[in-house]
Amino acid sequence: MGVSPLKVFTSDDQRIRRIMMQDTKSILGGAIAGFIATVPMTCAMEALSRLLPLYERRPLPPRPVTMNVADYVGVQDEMSECACKNMTLVSHLGMGAAMGGIYGAVSTIVPVSGPLAGVGAGLGVWAGNYLGLLPATGVLAPATRHPARPTAVMIAAHVVWGVTAGSLLAIWQSEQKLRRRGSRHRQIVRRRSTVAARRSATLG
């Protein structure tokens, strides 16, 4: 007896929908993890920058990046110091969330997860931004032109971000797997109950 084409299409459609839902949840989980991970990252940046020699201490990259963008759109001159600080913080957290979302999407096709994968993600975010995106857009000079020790501070801070984001995303994905298993178990129990009820009705 052949399988109905409609049933095959419905099954494939449900599978695609399920995969898309899982990817969306991974992106959301990554964005949340990236947002949260930006807090310890910022603390690490501040703490490590205080260990630098006085002549190498300068505003941390999120500040000049934000101010250069503000200058490009023509609003920097109108901003107070408080507004500059707030915008720097918001843009930094937003970037952390955006990078986390990308990390969450990529994590679905990478076999490694957790802190180890997070270290790779953190280094990738640093290289992609400080050697690629920011210099390419003219927002900031490439990291190769910055002093070695401040650059090392930023690399270390991105490792902190990656370890934190990787750990949080792994927890999120584990929770999602448990929920999916629970949902499937409930569906199986429901189907079996329905079949049993039909058989009882037939026999009765």
C-alpha cells in the first residue's frame, strides 16, 4: 500500500518548520547570551586597562567607535558627556547581542559547544570587527596599528565574552532540547491514549 503524497508533503513541511523554529530559538538564545556576556566583558576591559602603563591608557574602543559613528551621522557635537556614555553602553550591549545572535545561528552547525566553542566565537568576533568590519567602514583603524598591550586587553575581554556567551548558550540549548523531548513525549502519550480510546469504542 503506497504512502499518500499529501502525508509526505505534510511531514516534510512539519520537519522544515521544526528546524526553522529551532534555528530561531538558537538565534534568540545567542542574542540573550551575547547581551549578558557583554557585562562581564566590559568589567574585564575596565579592570585590565587599569593595569596598562599610563601612557597606553586611552578610551576603550567602544567609546571611539560610538563617537565616530555619532560624528558621521552629525550628532556628536550635540551630545553631552552623559549622553555619550549612555550611547556607548547601549551600542556596546547591542553589538554584543547582535554578535551573540550570529553565534547562536552558527552554533547549530558546529559540533563543539559550551565555553570552548565560546572562546573561538569571542576570538572570531574580535578578528571580524577589529581586523575586518571596523577598518573596512572607516570607523576605527585596524588592530594591527594599535599598541600591543591594549590590543591584548581587547582580545582577553573578547575571550571573557565568548566563554560567558558559550556557557549561557549551551544551557539555553540544553533546556530547549529537554522541552522538545517533553513535548514529543506528551504527543506520543496523547496519540496512544487516542488509539486506545478508539479501540475501546470499537470493541464496545
